[in-house]
Amino acid sequence: MGIEGSLNLVEVEQFHKDKTRLEELKIRTKNCCCRYCGGKLSLRRILYGPANSGRVEIFCDDCNRIEYGVNQEIYEIAKYYVDEFEFNHYPDNDDSAKTYQMNVAKICDIISWGCKNLDILEYDGFKVPINISNTIMGEEVVLYKADLEAEVEITDMDEDAIFGRQTGGKLCL
């Protein structure tokens, strides 16, 4: 007889819920990195209380903190954004490595939120293939003077044409 035979219905439900959560955490540990430092994540049982009961959590060994993590692609984009645009969500803090990490983590949260709401990101990764453009990730873009001086044709359009409305004729009242 398995463990389920010795548990009541509520305990069996909790057992399966914990097992599912543990599987999700294992997947995130493999696919994700720390939002703050980009470091590798591991699973740790956090012990608390007099009975030494514990809960398994994702943990960043470099930051020494419980961390749910973020996909590596999102971390790289967030880091690039903070570096390139000198983003600082915490202007009252000193300009330190900790503040830099907090800014990267904030952008990770924003990008993750957007991807989840676009329904392209789940706990186990992206639903669609991700192709990060090297041109926005730090490679140089070379523009020639001829490209900048090239004439661009400007076409006039009225709002009726933009919205596909007909003006004049039998259809208008």
C-alpha cells in the first residue's frame, strides 16, 4: 500500500499539490536564472518552526535569497535595457551594484508581465520560439551617410481613405 492509503482525502490532495509544485520548481530551476544577478538557481528546503518542517523553494546561491527566477532571454534583454538606456527606477538609492541589480530585476518583472499577458510565457518557458536580435543586444549598427540622406516619399491621405470610407457617390447620404 502506497502513501495515499495512510492519508485522508485532504492529505492526499495536499500530497499531489506539493508533488506538482515540486515538478514546476524543478522545471523553473533548469530554465531560469536569478532576476538580480543572472546566477544559477537551485532547490533548497527552507526549515522553520520547532518541528523542522520545511518547504522547498527556488534559491539563488550567488545572491543568497529565495528567488522565483526569470527566463535567461528576459534577463539578457533587461540587463541590456538598463545598461543602454541608463534606466534607474530607484533614483534615491546610491549608484551601487545592488541598485543596478534591483533595476535589472524591475525590468525583468515588467517584461515577464508583458509576455505573460500576451500569453507567450508560462512557468516552464516561452510557448513560441524566441529569436533575440543581435543588433539590439550590443552589436554595432553601421549607418552610412547615403542611408541617412535618402529621400523618402511622403504620400498625402485624408482620413476617409485611412478608415476606408467612401466620399460622394450613391453610397453617401
